[in-house]
Amino acid sequence: MIQLIAPTGPLVGALFYGQVIQLDYLAVAAAGFLGTVTRAILGKLMQTGFDIPFPVGTLVINLTGCFILSFFLHITIERLTINPRLRLAVGTGFLGAYTTFSTFAVESINLLRTGHPWLSLAYILSTSLGCILLAWIGAVLSRAVTTTKRRKELKEENQIRSE
């Protein structure tokens, strides 16, 4: 594994002095930054135009994050060979920062606290069931994509052999 020695100096301080920072952590941190910024931008865009206290932005972000993570992991494990560091950066870094369970929890409580118990229940159910459903759809879709591609490759191999 490639490793970087952390720089030392007055700004770095004793926390990193002599410590080894692995590129895995740097990849997760960089991708996490991008995931967080993406979530903030999309969350703001999704919330504009809705005049209800329902947290549409967080719901859409969590639903799309579950679908993308499931699709990405299944397809990169079953079909595509990618650098494990890239899988870690995208799965843990970007999508881990993009989705947000803690915001979901706080927004659910805030809906209850502000007198919207039915919206809170709808939010909890739509997030929980929707995320599971979309993760399943992502896995099924990635499997369909990889199976279709593999069948096409086998068909081409058989045609070449028969010629």
C-alpha cells in the first residue's frame, strides 16, 4: 500500500508528527468533501419551491444515495474491476457524506415537535421503506446490466468459435 508521511511543522503540530497517513483515508476525505458539498447544494435546490415543512431534500438525497450505493457496489464487485481505493472513496467517502441518517433523525423529531406527527410518520416510513426498496432496485438493476453484458460477450465468443 502506498503511504504518505504526514508533514511536520508548527501548523501540523504533534497530532500528526511521525504518523503515517494512508492514501485510503485521503481518498475517503476528498470524496467525502465532494459528497457533503453535493448534498448541501441538492438539499437547498430540492427544498426551494415546496411550501411545506416536509424535508423533501433529505428524503431525495437519502433515496438516491441508497440506490446509487447499491448499484455501484454490486456492479463494481460483480462485473467491473476497479481500484479498491476508488470503491472506498465513492462508497464510504462520497456516498457516506452525501446521505445523512442523522439529519433524517433530527428532521423526524422536529416534525413531531412542531405539531406535524403525520408528516413525521410519512417521512419515517417513506425514508425507511424507500431506501430499502431503492437499494434493492439498484442491486437488481446492476445484476441485470451485468448479466445482459455477459450474455452478449458469450454470444460473441460463440460466434467467433463457430466461424
